[in-house]
Amino acid sequence: MASAPESEPLGPAADPSAGDHTSAPRSGAGALPAPDLPAPGPSLPDLPRTHAILAEYAGRPPLSVLRGLETSARGLTEAEAEDRLLRQEADAPDGGTGRLALPRHLAHVAADPFVLVLVVLSAVTAVTRDPRGALLIGSLAVLSSLLRLRQERRAGRAAAGLRALSTTTATVLRRADPASPGVEREVPVEQVVPGDVVRLAPGDMVPADLRLLSSTGLRVDQAVLTGESLPAAKRAAWTGRPVPPPGPDAPLFDRPELCLMGTSVVSGAGTAVAVATGPRTHFAALQRDVPRAAPETAFDRGVRTVTWALVAMVAAAVPVALLFTEPGPTPWSHALLFAVSIAVALTPEMLPLVVTTTLARGAAALSRRGVIVKRLPAVHDLGAMDTLCADKTGTLTLDRLSLTSHLDAAGEPDDEVLRWARLNAWFATELVPEAAGDTMDDALLADAGPPPGDVRAVDAVPFDSDRRRATVVLRRDGRLGRDLLVTKGAVENVLPLCDRVRTPRPSPGTAAARDGEGAAARPRSWTTAGSADVPLTDDERDRLAALADERSATGERLLAVAVADRPAARRDYAPGDERGLTLLGFVGFRDEPDPSAPAALERLAGLGVALVVVTGDHPLVAVRTCRDTGLTPGRVVLGAELDDLPDAALDALLAPKDGTAPVFARVDPRQKARVVGALRRTGRTVGFLGDGINDAPALRAADVGISVTGAVDLARESADVVLADRDLSVLAHGITEGRRTFGNGVKYIRIAVTSNLGNVASMLAASVLLPFMPLLPLQVLVQNLLFDLSQLSLARDRVDPADLRGPRTFDARELARFAAVFGPLGALFDLAAFGLFWWLLEARSGAGGEALFHTGFLVENLLAQALTLLVLRGRGRRRGAPRAARTVVAAACVLALTALLLPLSPLAGPLGLVPLPLAAVPVLAAVLAGYGTTLVIVRNRFLRAS
């Protein structure tokens, strides 16, 4: 019968009789880095130093590692563990919540450029002794800031609710006192400390950076760190001599002795010692390597552009207003008051509130589609995105291997090869429970039934990382005295062990048939009818290797399957028995493409979003996956090659060419972030979709970082948007909603700036002709406030389909063109109304005439703005624009009604308004009819030209 699965040696420290090593010296030639936790702040080790420390642990024998950490193979005592845990908790930076404290968050929101414009304007208004106006403007700034703060804190709480590791405990060995044996116990992951001896089993999350002491068929999924879809084999074997530590940039993931925090056990078992926890882990070092301050995004750039454009307009208008002011008894106070009126008229006071409201509504709409927005401006950045960087694993694929082929030695499909491969997978799992969860075995057994009832397994030689193969020994009822070894593993590790190959049996009487007579004379009960085993020549060996390479070049991962019929052994089988095998053929696997990916990619392309694959996986696999999902891959760039490319060459490489994009493979976290930065440097608005620790720097470097609910904590914390499902179609919905949100937000900016510019132009012109100000500052502020409140309805408006087809962001030049056309048009009709009021309503006579003029101008302006809201919100029905939403129509009607009733309300006195005479009705009707007709004609021609 089978013995216990063979384990790799632990070394001298494995024997409890070796005693405790807590008193071993920590200095001298053989000493390792002390387990003392580093001090918080700048003294925390950076990524290169962390790599060097971990590499040194990997290069020492297990006994030396245990002595350096002042522990033993029996684990720490409870007192030692508690003492180390206290030091570890005292050194924890902030718990890794990723959330700003409330005062800092409020200061960050208040520093928004739109809010600062209102604060400055409120201060200037207060200086001119207009406390009511200053209070009103200041209230708008506070209201906008609180609304944004509330939404972002709510999103932060929602994201915090997603923080759940798949495994929250770890199995460690602990002792009651130094003389007691180690006892397994479950502890929370955050309570694992340096020196803890950890047991690993399938499904376990690796709770710290571990140095293996022993292992049996251990394979670890490192996709969150490397993007590699296949698990990595790990082993504890030591060569017996110190290994020089690699350079600071050498990957730790390839070190078989190390299991890094955040990875997970797929199959096998192991015992390891925690060499780094908390701030000393690779995870923590990588987190410190992630930029804390996100770079300026597309929204930030657009906000800055529009803000400075508004500031420039105000700065230019104020001195002009001072020059146009007619001198009076108190010329400077009068001029300053008029200049403030111009500044108030030109500034869209509700801009921060409208933009925040629009973004908040967009975030709420996205949440209903399974998209959690952590940072409100990310709604805009989603819509502005024109390039998406993503790993192929889990994006273009299902992150699940599928069986793609089963071939004989001639490269033809052969069901018998599949049958033997499945028997190997079935019984390997039965005899070696630690092998459960192997992704390739899972793919083999996906649609397989149980093995024949007359076949049983008697022994196994489990997989290990050195041999890269696994063997099971089968016995059939009625075949006593004969065993069949079935070996499955990497082609390059199985093929050298074969001296024969199974081929289809040739027709009787041929030379090939005579050559196979010796093989046929052997017991044939395990062989396939109609086939023969022939010697494996060097030429045939080369041909088989070439066949495997050819299939691998297509992105298919091949395993060789071989058998050996032997007399039953009276001992346990060992790796030395894997010899004299007969090669049956190959089984092939591929990372299964996501069937929804081609349609989702086509939709993204229709939205004007290009995909750039940035992965840590094998380049051939990445290229094949691209082709399977409908992408045309361009040049393949390896991470090592990327490091040698100067910025200018990288920028040129990323320039769009013939609908293809380069594929970046075998890249590390820094290289991913560099690719994102290069894309942004070339003028792209870049999103990055990632879920692993290795994606965090790139998530921060992108205009909008996108993660998923199942991602590691660091990835979710670094992202701006979290998807409920890693599905590109969900992301496409998010992009569309972002563009819809931006489309409604930019409507407000265009209409408000255009209307305000027309008001300023008409007021400046009227100030030359009139002996008084056309409007008082408070009247201008009330007018702007009413108009802006009506424009809050735009957040619920329908958006033109043309605005959803391509990436959109703030464009100061487009805004300037729009305002230059429609602003003077509004001013022209304002001046016409001025003239009619002046001559027909006799507004030029006395103080009552001045109030009448102010009232007529305010009412006409509000009515004209209601028309502007309805006409300029879209492109017109002829150009396929949808009808205005009911809320927009209702808001325009309420604004018009307010304009007519305001002079009759109790607010008329404080505002300096008087009732309008009936003669004003035809004047207003004529002006508004002409303005509305002209506005529609000019809009249609303007849009046709653009």
C-alpha cells in the first residue's frame, strides 16, 4: 500500500529535539536581519530594501532562518507572540482604511477651484458693504462643499463595506511555555507575527511573507501579484550553500522558498515561518511605493481650465467696468460697486453646486448598475476615458483553465490520451489530498465521470516543483502482479524519461508492423487496441518537442502523458521509478476566454475606447488571448525590454497604428504605472482596470482607477471606481453614464457662461448711456441665483446621442466659441429691451424710472434665460436630439412665472423692484419672440458648422 506522501526535508530545525533557538545570538557572520519592527514614518523600509531582506531569508537554510528570527519549528510561546503583536500594532500606520479623516477631507473638498471662486467673490462683496450678497454667495460655497463631502463619505463607507478577505484566519503553532510542544491554533491574520510557524493548506490565504520549512506538492496562486494565471510551485529545499541575494529589482515571486502575503494556496501543503508581517511585508512596501497623492486627472485639468477662463473673464471685465462708469459725487465707491455688479453677473455662482449635484446623480445612477464611485470627479473621468489598460486575466478571460486538446504523438486527437490523463488527475487527488484544487486537474475532470470499477490506485509520487510532474500507480482486478505507472507533467520534464512512443498500429504485413512485433509480444491489457509502442528515436524526440513548441506558441499550455507497465513492486514507489516510460501524447489547456468579451470590446470600441493589455503573464498566452477575443495585438513588449526604452521611444510606440496597440507582458507594478503615465503624457485620458496588489501603482497613476469587489484591499483603496462584477459590459455602462453626466454638466456651464457674458456686455454698454447702473449687485445676484436654480434640472435632462459616442471632457476653446456666438446675441436683445424701456415706458424719468428700468431689465432677462434654457440644452429635434426632460420644461416655466410675479411679491421692496405697467407686456413679448426665433436659427447654423 501507499506510504505517506513524500515531503521535502525540513532540515535540522524540524526535529523538536533540536531545542529552542530563542537564545541564539543575532549577531555575527551568519545572523539574519533582526525581527524588530521598524519605526514608523520615513524609516520604514522601501521596496528595494524589503526585497533584499526577503531574498536573504530565501537564500539561507531553514535552521539559520529560525535562529535569526529567534523561534523554533515548534513555534513561538504565547508570551513571545503577544509581545511581538504589541510592537506590531504600535507600528501600524493607519489601519489601511484608505479614508481621509473628516477635517482633512473637508479641507480637500473646500480647496476645489470652483468653491474658491465663490469664496473670493463673497469676500469682495463683503468689502463693498453688501453683507446680504456676501452671505448668500458664501452659503452657496458651503452648500456645494457639504454636498460633495456627503457623497464622497457615503461612497467611502460603501467601499469600506467591501473589505473582506476570503480567509480571515491563519493556522499557526503556539506553545504555552518553552518546554511545551507546538499546538495548532487559528488566529486572525492580523495577529500573525514574525517568527510564527504557519501551516498552509489548499484554500488558505498566505497571511504574511513566509519562508517555507517543508512542503508537499505546494502550489500558490500569485495572480494578485504577478498577473500569471497558472499557480507557482513552491518548495522548501535548500542547496546547502548560501545563495547571494539578487539585485533590488529581481522578482521575489520566482523564489520557490517564499510565499508572499496576499497570495493563496491552490494545492499541496506546507509549513513555513513568518519572516515579515505588518509594515515589513512586500505588500506593505508596495503600498508605500504607491503614490499617496493621485496625479492630476482629466477632470482636474478641465476644472482648472474652465476656472482660469472664468477668472480671466472677470479680471478683464472689472477694469473695463471701472472705465465705463460715469463719474459722480462719489466716483470710486460708485465705480467699485458697479465693478462688483459686473463680477457678480459674470460668475456662475451655482457652478460648484450644479457640477456636484450632477456628479452625485451620476454616481447614484452608476451604483444602480453595480458601479460604486469613491471619488465624485471619477464620474466625469469615466466618460472622458479614451484608453483602458487592463490585464487579460479576468478581463478577457474567465481566469479559469479549460481543456482544449488531447493529442497523440502524431498531433491527432486521441481520446485514449485524455482517458489516461484523467485517471492520473482523479487518483492523484484521491491519494494526495493536498493536490486538490490544481487548476489543470480541475479542467481535466470537469466533464469526466468516475474511473472504471476494476481499476484502483495503489501508490502515488506527488507533484513537486523540481520534477514538475506527478505519477499514480494503478492496478486492475485480474491483473495481479502488474502495475501501471501513469505520469503527467511538463513536456520538457516527461519527454526525457520516455524511451518509447505509442503510435497507431500500422496495417499487417508492413515493415512498421514487423518492427512493432516485439512491443506487441508484451502484455497488452493496458494498451490501446490498434496501436503499437515503438522506440523513441532522437529524430522523433526532436519532432515531438517541436510539436509541443508549436502548440505552445499559440498560447496553449501542454502537458505530456506517459505510461509504464511494470511488475508490481513490494516497496513504495519513488521518483526514480519514473523511467522507461512510453509517451502517449499531450493534453492542452488554455485560459478560457470570456465569451462576453468580444461583444464588450466591440461596444468599448464603439464608444471610442481603445484597450491596451498590460499583464504579468506569458507573452504568447497574452497574444493568443487577444486574438481569441477579437483584438489585433501589435508589438509585444516584455518588461525587461520596457526598462531599456527611453520615454520618447515609449511614447512613439504607444501612438495608434493601424488599429493595433502594443501588448505589454511580464511587467511588474512599476512598469505598469510607467505605461499608464506614458499614455497620459501623449494626451490620452487613461483608465486602468486591476484587482491585484501589483496593480495599485497603475491604479493611482491613471485618470480613473477601476477595481472590482473581489479585489485585494490595496487595489480597492487605490481605485476611484469599484465594479460589482469584473465585466467589461458593466464598465461600458459606466462610461456611457459618465458621458451622460458630463453632457448635462457641461450644458450648465455653456448656458450659464453664455447668458452671463451677454448680461455683462449689455450692462457695460448701458452704463455708457445711462446715468445709473443697469442693475444693482443684489439684483444681479438674485437673477443669477434664480437662473442657476432652474438649471439644476439639467442633471435629469436627456442627452443627445451624439454626446455619448466619443470621449468628452472640458474644452475651453469650444466654450469660448459657444459664448462668443450666443453671448452677443443675448446682449443685442437686452439692448433692444433697454431702448424700449427707456423710450416707451419712460424709465428715464426720476427715481421711479430707475426702479422701473431695473425691474424691466430683470424680468426680461429672466424670461430670456428661460428661453435660453429650453433652446440651448440640446441640438434640436432635426439633429436627432431627444426632447427636453419634463423637469427641464417645468423649471423653465417656474423661472418665467417667478420673473412675472417677483415685482408683485413681498420681496420686491428689499430688491428695489416695482410693478410693471401693462404697457410692458407687448414690449416683453416682442423682444422675447425675436430673441427665441433668432436663437433657434443661430443654434441650428452653429451646430451645422461645428
